[in-house]
Amino acid sequence: MSTSPDHVNSRTDLAAFVRALHRSHTEEGRVWENADLASFLEALAAWIDDADGWYSNAGRHLPANGDWNFVARALQAATIYE
């Protein structure tokens, strides 16, 4: 994947990152641990639950002011947006 989550600092960066994920899945999704939507969404929820542990292990702080509502709206909108 050409884009790193550490370089996502704007809505435009986030859209580019999601497009890079899509390209990665298209090109090499067969090697993803969670290649189908159901397992991907389950893994996403599990990681969100455990994110504080990941950040702690990486020597970072979980962003206190993340816009969780924006992410939730984007995920829900993708179920119907054309």
C-alpha cells in the first residue's frame, strides 16, 4: 500500500488512503487475513475495541479528539452511497 495511516491528516488524505486499501485488496486481497467484508468489518470492530493497546504498545497515545462520528457516518454512508 502506498499510503501510510501516519500520513492521513485530512479528509482528502483519508479518501486517498481508502482508495489505496481498495487497490491493495483488488491486487492482493487473496493474501489479506480478512479479505471478505464480514471478516474485515469484524476485525475493524475488534481493532477499534483494542486500539488503546495498540497505541500503548507502539509508544503512542490514542487520539482523544478523534472524530469518531465522522468515521461512523462514512462507514454507514458507504452502505448506500453510489
